[in-house]
Amino acid sequence: MSWNDLTERQKDLDRAIERCRIKLDESTTCLSKVMRAIGANPTEASFVKARINLRLKTQMALDRADDLISKTEAMLDQFEKDDEEWRRKGRSLGFKF
């Protein structure tokens, strides 16, 4: 379901979930807290639960991307150090790079 497919009420609920400052998880306790905090009706519970799950999955994907970026940066830093080490060793043996 894309953002454009949501009703205005659903968009308002989604924005309220973002602003509620409750640590989100998949528990029913969290769902109850969020429902009370955003003023959702019991009939909107399935929508709120789906949006919480979407936010959790999105955050998990962003965390994995951040981790991959960090590992890639560390690998590139190590590559640069190794490259400089080999250049230094090569120059000491008389090679010109």
C-alpha cells in the first residue's frame, strides 16, 4: 500500500505513530500504548499494527545498510593502509610506483 493509497485518517495516524516517541516493537503492549497515545479507534488496530511493523522493517533495513557502509569504510581504510605499506616496501626495494 503506497502513501497515496492511504486515506487522510490513515496518513494522520501514520504521522502520529512517528511523533508518539514510544519505542516500537511487535508486542501487544506496544500496540496498546501506541493506540492510546495517538487516539486510534479499536477498529484501526490492524492498520496501526501494520504501520508499526513497516517502521520496524524499515529501521532494520536502514541498520543493515549502516552496518554495511561502516564495514565497507573500514575495509577501504585497511586497503589504503595496506597499499601504502606495499608502496613503501616496493620503494625500499627500488621499484617506482
